[in-house]
Amino acid sequence: MTYIIKTAGKKGIGVFVKRNIKKGEVIYEKDYRGHGKIVKAKDIPKLSEKDQNHVDYIGRERYAVDYSPISLINHSCRPNAYIYYVNFLLKKVIAMDDIKKMEEITVNYIIDTTGKWKMKCYCKHKNCLHIVSSDYFKLPKDLQEKYWKYVPRWKKRMLRK
Ligand SMILES: [Zn+2]
């Protein structure tokens, strides 16, 4: 295993790398085939608050309630990793930059999430947006360009509508 799960201050728990990681390296892979708890978008409000914070979009208006490491990775406004969608049921966490041993793995939720939600950001970066949502166009223009290659195809389609 390349990662360890431990507390990450105000953010609760986070996922950290156990060794140095090179840019482009696959850190974690999540296969949702055979995953237990899958719900429709309309049923999310019926879930417990904790479960509602752990739903991952897996396509066709379906969400997986998931507590595997991929769902525990915290957001950062300047992330060091991104999620690559082989397809909706197979996702890979890939290093965007070199990551040093015991550094926290972070992704930018704006890049690959959908739906109406908002959360406070505690990434502490000097250009932190403070409030995060799935709205890609809330990103500063330069970051919209920089991260476009990491936006999954399904979200690009939604954004072009
Ligand atoms: Zn932030």
C-alpha cells in the first residue's frame, strides 16, 4: 500500500503517501463494480448526514456511498493529485506533481464533482477559494485552463451544454 489514513487537523481525516511519489504515478485505484451501497440522486437526502458527505458520482444519476480511501481524500485549492476516470466504475488517483513521503494527498473537488453542494475549504493556500462547490467556472481563469486536462469527459460534456 502506498498510502496511510490519519487525522488531518480541521479537515478530519486524510490520506497520506507512505513514500515519495512521482508525477503521473497511480496512487490508488477504486473499482466500484460489486460495490454495496448505490443510490439514485433523488434518494441522497434520505441518507444519514455522514453518508451524504460520502457519495461519489458513478454515472447515470447514481451515487455510491463509499468510505474507501478515494472518498477520504481531502480537497485543496492547489491539489497534488487528480482522479482519472477510466470509466465511472473504475477510478484512479494519479499524482499531478511529485509528492513527498508523508505529504497529504489532495484533489480539487471542483474538477470532477457534480451536483449542488458547497463546503468550507481549510487548505490554507494563499489563493484558497474558501468556499468550494462543483462549479468549475468559480475557478480563476488561469486554473480553469491549467486543470482542464484533468476534467473527466462526462463533466466536460456537462460544462459545454
Ligand atoms: Zn482552499
